[in-house]
Amino acid sequence: MYSLDINFLNDRPEYKPAAAAKTTSKRSGGSAKDQLPLVGALLFALGANALVMGAWWWVTNENNGLAGEQAILEQEVAKLNTQASAIRAINAETDKITAEYRALAGVFDQIKPWSAMFQDLSARTPAGVQIAKIEQIDPSPSPVAAAPPPPQLPR
């Protein structure tokens, strides 16, 4: 169907047709119009490199600015943590003082004045009964429940 004809004579240096000699000499000296795509590609490559370098410079500056802001925020966090620990210490001291006041108030709740005790006694005793002696006895300690025996392990 198709036949491939290869002419090896054009490859020999001693045989050069006139048409082949003209094309090789024409290619060696190109005009400015022929160089225009090459110059355009070169300008595009330089523009792309400039764009990448500009983006890199901008990102580096933003990164440095954010690192400075981060250092400032870390200083503020450290300062606030010290203030928070001082507040926690004050709250603990306040809780301790409140517990002491409640314990003291509990003591005063347990103490009854003599006049109140005599009024209670006079209200409870029938008319005509005379009280000869009043003694205060400390309450006996309540017996502590014995600890349950340890459980037996099955054998």
C-alpha cells in the first residue's frame, strides 16, 4: 500500500543538492520576527519566577509578623496564668476563713445561756418542786462500730 523511500544521498557530505544547501544556510541566520516566540517564552518564564519570588517574600513577611504576634500573646497568657493562680490562692484562703467562721458559729449555737436553761427548767418542773443541785455531765462517747471481718475466700 505505502512504500517508504529513504534517500541516503543527502546524508553524504560529497553529494549535496542545491535546495538542501539553501535551507541550511537560511536557518542559521534568523530574523527578529523568527525570534519573537523565544523572547516571549523567556519573558513569561522571568515573569513567573518574579511572581513566585514575590509570593515567597510576602509569605515570609507575614510569617515573621505572625511569629511576633504569637510571642506577644504568649506573654499575655503567662501574665494571665500568674493572675489566675493568685486568684485561686485568694479563693482558697477565703474558703478557709469561711470554714473557720462557720465552725465558730457552730460553737455558739451549742452554747446556751444560763437564763435560757433556767427558763426551760422552770417550764418543765411542776409547781411546788424545788431543785437542790444541778450537775453537768459530759456525754459518753458513742461506741465505734467494729469493722466487719474480712471476706473469706472460697477454697
